[in-house]
Amino acid sequence: MRDLTYPAIIRTCLLGFKALGQRFQMTGTENVPREGGVLLAVNHVGYVDFVYGGLGAWPSRRLVRFMAKREIFDHSVGGPVMRSMHHISVDRGDGIESFNDAVRHLKDGEAVGIFPEATISRAMELKEFKTGAVRIAAAAGVPIIPVILFGTQRLMTKDHPKDFSRGKTIAITVGEPFHVTGDDPVAETAALKALMNDMLEKTIADYPADERPPGAWWVPARLGGSAPTLERAAEMDAEEKRERAMRKAARRNAG
């Protein structure tokens, strides 16, 4: 697959990270194979996770094709950029086409990225995982590489203002290959989530203490932060969904 813009965008991002004085705490990047199909399963805590999610594969010089909601591809600016990097559009109402696209990319030897939670976690913990990652990896016959991000939410996430001030640490933890059969997608998804939950807890524990003060809004409540609990976050997600549906209905009625 020919890439004209992707490498240039990566180099630009690396310069941006340097300009922002960001420090990277990266472990396990050697777990990303240098060739062959592989599915990166990444947790989702902020709007810039697409930028940082593939960084764990960069030491292996892999370009990750992320699965992202169709709305991003419909954007006048974001759409052409996403397509130029051969990312995969996902229609949440009918995901069969994106499923087949992801499997095809993987069978062609590409690295594909997926967010098993589908949406951002306000709790800064792992939400319920969809079974798509397991089913895609099994259909393509490729391993899943679990990836944990922490610190990206400090830049840009739900319910909080953007903060691109200098000197933040971004933690990226890459786990060992997780092999699936697809015989029991629910059980294998639960096992993947348990593995990634352990990785998340260790990543947070290893995060610089001077950047993780007690009560920090971007740290899970059960680990000393003030982020919403998973239960409260679920309520907030439901409220947001209802409000979005109401706005959509109002626009439709107005038209």
C-alpha cells in the first residue's frame, strides 16, 4: 500500500511532540512485529489517541490503519487526511463493511488499530469491550497486540478544556501478542480486557508521581484520582446520548 502523506504526518507530529516538551514513557514496543498482519487494540481516554495510539508501532516502522467512526471521514478536512492514510471508516449502524475492510487489510499484511471500547472512557478506566477486535483478529488469523495509553487525556478529552501546555508525560505500554481463535468471542474479549486492565494499572503506577497528584481529574477514582467512577461515567454517557438524540430530532423537525 503506497503512503505519501502518512510518513510526513508522523514526522510533523514528532516535531510537535518535541515542541510541546512531551516526555514518552514507552515499554514493550518490541512486541510489535516488523511485518505481517497485526491488530493493535488500544484503550481510549482522549480525542488525540489516534495520534498516539500508533506510536507504539513506530519503532518497528509500522503504519497503523485505525478504525474510526464515519463522521470523521465525512469532515471536510479530516476526511481527506484519514483516507490518505488509509484508515478504515466505521459505520456504527452497519459495521460489516468496516469489518471486512479490516480483515482484508490484515490479510494483506497491514497493521490495523482498533479501540475495543469504541468511545472515550470518562472514568479513565476500561469500559465494556466490544467483541469486534477478537472477531476481526480471528477472521484474519492474526494476533492482537494490546496497547495502553495514559496521559493523552491530559491534552484533550471529554468534559475538560484542551491543555497543550509543555512538559507532559505520555505513557505507552505495548503488551505481548494475544492469540485468539474466535470460538468464544465473549470469553476471549473478557480475557483481553483483563489483560489490558492489568497493563493499565501498572502503567498508572509507573507514571511519574510528581505528575500524578492526589485527586487529579485524569486519574481513576479507585486509584486516588477524581475521575468519575465507571458507574457514574456510564450515566454521563447515557445522558450525552439522550441529548444528542434530542438535538438530532429537533433539527429534523425544524427541517
